[in-house]
Amino acid sequence: MKKVWKNVIAMSLALTAGIYLSSCSEKEEEIITDPQTQAKLSATASNSSESLSNARVTVGAFTVSQLTVGTQDVEMKYYAKADLSAGISLGNLTLKTILNAGLQNSASAKKSNVLISGGESKFSLIGEGNTPEGNYTEATFRLYKNTAANANDPMSQKSILIAGEIDGKITQFWTESEKVIRAASSTSTGVEVDQNTEIVLVFEMDKLFAGVDFSSALDSNNDGRIEISPNSPDGNAAIFSKIESNLETAVSLRKR
Ligand SMILES: [Ca+2]
């Protein structure tokens, strides 16, 4: 009997040591060796691929007065500054993933961001903190369905809410999708992050609404409002799924 207990104790010691060792090596992998700087990640909306100006947002027949987007779980990829300085060509460089840095941790919190208000685009801070210096080529994030807001909040149980007018009729688009969206830089060299850089996720409204015929949007239940949403009482299912699928290509990564 005593021998059995000795074996059990020996085994659990070995297990504990094993867990301890493996958690150590995981931690070592998460240490960032590249020099770091302070940076911000924010989001905004634009009605063209060019400007980031605070212009009124009208795309096709849809005049947008409000856009709110929920974000969480941000992951960014970059080329380290030291590698770039060494003159290695981009094709031979390894894209690094940030595993544990202040900026990414802060930006990963669940948050609903107001990107258009009163018809004008706004910058909404998603997160800030330390992050490796380098050239950032992409950021992925997961849409966040706001489950924390109380039932009277328009964002309650929604990840994206767009409000505005089509032909003078009050119109609302919303989704509860929590899909992952990849925002890529338009240039192969990416966004250069050095001192106090602000990286921006830009929701390009022309791309979000590409191929959508808003003149076909209906108010089938005649309540004076056009609703484009999951199981909408107005129908509009084709417009809804087109906007949802456009989401995957509508967000780009830029420098403010
Ligand atoms: Ca309606």
C-alpha cells in the first residue's frame, strides 16, 4: 500500500513539474524581444478609399447618420524594424504575430465604437499601449455583439448598427454577427509604427455597400421604417446578406 502511495506522489510531482515546465516555455514564447513603442489603435468610417476627412457619409441612395461597430480579440502582424533596417527584402522576411503587448491586449477588450454620428465620421479609440516597432501589414478582429448594454440601448444584442435614410424613409441595418474580419494595409510595406503612431481600422462605406441596390429596399410592414436585419419583418434578406458578406473586404488598415 505504502509503495502505491509513493508511486502516486511521484507521479503527481512529475506531472506538476511537467505543467510548470510547459507553462514556463509558453511564457518565454510570449516575450517580445523587438524594441517597443507606444501606439494607438482606433477605428473610423470613410466614404471613399482615399480620404479620412470628416465628410458626410452618403453611399448610393443611403444617407448614413450613424454607424456603431463592436470589436474584440484584435491580432496584429508586423515586420520587425530591426529586420527592415538590416535591408532584408520583404519577400524574405517573416511576418511576426504579436502575442502579448499592451496595445493588442487593450484593443482586444469588448467595445462598441461610434464611427459615424450626426452624419459625420468620427475616430473611436479601440486601445493603446506598448507594441513592437515595425511595419504593420494586417489586423484581424472579431465583431462583438453587445450583450452588456441594457435592453433600452440601441446597441443591445447587436454587433453593427447603421441608421440613416433611404428616399426620406428612416432606415436601419443591424447584425449580431461575430465573425472575424481581416483588415489589410493597402501597401505591401504596411503601416510604419514608431513613436506614438495611431493605426486606424477604416470602414470603407462604398465597399460595405458595393453592389447593394438600396432602391429595392422595402418597408413591407408599412410602419414607416425600412429594416434590414436578420429575420426582418420587411424582408430585405438579399440586401442584408450582401452587406454582411461585403464586411470581409470593407475594412482596411491605415495610419492616421
Ligand atoms: Ca418596416
